[in-house]
Amino acid sequence: MSLDPFGGAGGAWIIAALVLGIAELVIPGVFLIFLAIAAAITGLASIVLPDLTPAAQIASFAVWSAVTVLIGRRWYRDYPVDTTDALLNDRAGRLVGKVVSVEIALTGGSGRVRIGDGSWLAHGADAPVGARVRVVAVQDGFVDVEQLEAEAGPDR
């Protein structure tokens, strides 16, 4: 009896593993790789045990998926990826400190500011359209702003 690693269910699982691995490279999310490993293990098991039923193959894939995801979670918990950018995935945090312009005058404590190509509701001291203000906080979809010291009047 000859083993054909690229035919039958074993080959299909190996191809699925390759597709999942490539998808992880194209759309990185650090998750598909664990499913790719589970599919590869299931593929190898299907090649070594050619009489493995489809139900057993799916069960194997499910069990190995859970095992690899748990191992991956443990790995990333024990060996976190260090970064010099503490705000890497914190969009709101990245806005704090930015100097932006008032789009709709801040009157009565609210208005709108232009941040990049978007417009944000803003809270802060009264400021005319075009004034430059600094973002000091982001909360509940609003940005809190303060006038720049050079533009603030002596009575503020």
C-alpha cells in the first residue's frame, strides 16, 4: 500500500493548512496560524491513518485547534511582544496632545474640531472657527480641548 500525501483527505487537510498559513501572512491576526497547525496535524494523521473517518478528522481538527490556541495564548502571555510604542493600538490615546483646528466654533463649551480627515465633537473653552487647540482627552466619542497658550487671551 503506497501513501499518497497529496491525495485524499490528508492532502486536503495539508492544502487547508497551507491556505490558512498564507492567509495569516496576508491578513496578520496571530490566530489563523494556530488553525493552520491544527489542519497540518490533522492532515498528517489522515495520511498515517488512512481509515480515519471524516467525523474523526473534524474532531481531530477541533481538538488540535483548541490545543494550539491555548498554547499560543499561553506563549503570548508568558512572552509578550515588546514595543517602544505604548499607544500602538490606542487610536484615542494617539490623539491626546495633537494640535487641531476648530471646524465649528466652540461656544457654550461645545463645537467640532478637524482631526486628520475627520470631524470630532469637542468640549472646551469658547474658540472661533480656525483656532488651533490641543486635544487633552478623548472620552465617549468627544475630544476635550484646550486653547494653546499663545492663542489664549490674558483673561483665560
